[in-house]
Amino acid sequence: MNDATANPGGGRRALRAAAALFLAAASAWTCSAGTPAPRTLVVFGDSLTAGYGLADPETQAYPARIQAKIDAGHLPWRVVNAGVSGETSAGGLRRIDWVLNQRLDMLILELGANDGLRGTPPAVTEANLQAIIDHVRSKYPGAILVLAGMRMPPNMGQDYTEAFAAVFPGLARRNRIALVPFLLEGVAERPDLNQADGIHPNPAGAILVADTVWKVIAPLLAAEK
């Protein structure tokens, strides 16, 4: 979220920061000779993934919380946070090939919230997300894909909110990929779990988001041990 179109400079800074984080994460995991490289889980999303507004996104955003769970379970996976604040599904489609320069074994696709807040037709969001899925499968046919579902508030109108919400299970079903039904389950519209904007999770909310995602991906990570 955090619509970057209202602040182009902020959007550029967010993109540069995400790029730096992505490259730093890749280089930090260089393995010594003879040591199997950990598998790579890329979380590809918007400000919810990037950890917008958190004091230390590298440790507090939900992808970092997922890494902590992985480390606690001694699983051979590293998490790369490829979130950019303000990203839309169209922006993600333009960016995905750059992200795919880093080999990945699993991708969590978390995009669409900014589309919804802008009133983008759900069919357009769906087409963009499908194209991202197609790009990933073309480059890495064996990669596991997980789609994070999103919902819009009622003030967007019943017809729109229902059509928007239907995009995610429909894509998951047609592509036979895992689905997190609603990324912000138990967090949305709770002041105690969100920042002052009422949209982005605070540190406690990010922990719950990680728990929601973990329920879906934990069996997938363990199966690829």
C-alpha cells in the first residue's frame, strides 16, 4: 500500500532500498565450498511486505518473522524480501524479470492491495497477477508459488469488493498453487495491531501476518527439506 504515486521521490527511494536489501540478502548467504546452498524463498509484494512504517523492517516485517521461524526450525531456507512500497500488480509485472535474476525455489506473491485502493478493475489485477505467475513458471518451472489473498473495505462497494476478493482463490485454483486466503486475517481493522494509518501492521501485527502465512508455507518448506 502507501501509494507511491502521491510521492514519486518516495517511490524511487523505496525501490532503491528494496533493491539494496535484495542484493545484500543474496550476497550474505554465499556458501563455503562443499556446503549445500540454502533454498531461496522470495516474498514479492508491496508495502505490507516491505514493512512500511516499521522502525526496523529487516527484523520486524513479516518476511523477517518468517525467516526467524525457519531458523528456529533449522530449515535450509533463506527469505528475500522483495517488497516495494506503493507497488501495484502492473508495477510488479514490470519488475518481476529483474527479481527472477536471483534464482528462487519458492515465491510468495503479495500484490493487488494498491490496485484495489485505486479502484483498478479486478479483471486487470487478475491478468497482471496471472502474467507474473506465468513469468515465474517460465523461468523456474520447479518453483513453488504461493498467492496471498487480499480484501477491500466495504466502502469500495459490495460489487467491487466481492469481485476483487474472488480474484485470488480463482487464480490459485486455476494455477494449482497454494493460497493464503487473506493476508491480514485477524489484523485488518484492529487499531492495536496497526499503525496510525489503520492500514499497515505494527510490529505485533506483522507477527500475526507471519503466523498466517506460516500456516500455509510450513508444510511446503518441510517437504522440500
